Amino acid sequence: MRKSAGFTLIELVIVIVILGILGAVAAPKLFNLQGDAYGANLNAMKSSISTSMTMANAKAQIQGKFGDLKGTTGDDVVTGYENIEFIGGYPKAINPKGILDTLDGFEVARYKVTLDKTITSAEAAKYEITAGRTALRISPATIVKDDCEVTYVQARAQKDGTGVDNTGAETYAPALVFADTVGC
């Protein structure tokens, strides 16, 4: 009777093939951690911008400042947001003097910031908003895809007949923030 002291060549080949298949399937999942980190970073940035936007808007409402404010002197300034330009009670989608300046510790050099880009019809349908609105887009400096970004859509005066309230004052569509992390 022959004693078996190890594995046969066929058993070793089968194990190597199985490990190869597992490696081919699992490795891309494990090594896409950088994309996940970018996505998490952008979601955190979206939350920070949204919180900052809401706080700035609350201060503007308390102070009764809703128009197009340059943030330089007297009635043109929302207290606590000096040198920040506002429209409709929200920080503008500009840089500098806009929404990014309301964020503490935001390092512009780490990001690609695209200013005054207009919302397209496709984006308007995706986000269920009006096309043509001014937007500020922020994406990681090392990513070149369009679907890995935070978009801050600036408030704007209503132009559809609903733009005046019962006192005759102009009303505004609110500012909005979206995060698209599909391509990260």
C-alpha cells in the first residue's frame, strides 16, 4: 500500500486556479478604497456646505436681508458673514466672497473649483430643478470625471410669476447642494 505524503499536481493546479479567480474578482473591490474615500469626502463636504448655507440663510432672515448683497458695508452686510456676497438670503456661488468662504478650514488647493457654471437641462432633470441656474462645482483635484463632485446651486429670483409675495417683495428659489459620487 502506497502512502500519500502531499498533494498531487492536479490538486495544486485546481487550488491555484480557484485563488486566481477569487483574486480577479475580489481585488478590484478591495483596491477601490481611494474612490470610496473621495466619495465619503464629497458627502461630508456636501453636508458642511448645506449646514453653512442653512446657517447663513437663517442669519440673513433674522436680519431681514434677502436681496442681492455685496457684503461690504452697512445694510449690504449679513452680520457674521462680512465680505460674503448674498442673493435671496443665501451665499452666492462665487469664489472668493461666496459659499466656500463660509466654511472653516476649506483647503481650495486640494480641489478643483469650477465657478459660475450653468445647470444644464440634463442636470436639471436629474436634480429636479430649473435649468440655467448658476452653480459652483467642487471636485477632488486628482479626479477628472464629471460625476465626482459637489454642486452648490445659487439661489435666484423667481421668474415664473410666483416671484412676488403678498407684500410685493421679490421671492427667490432657494440655494441647493448636491453630491454626485458615482465616478469617484
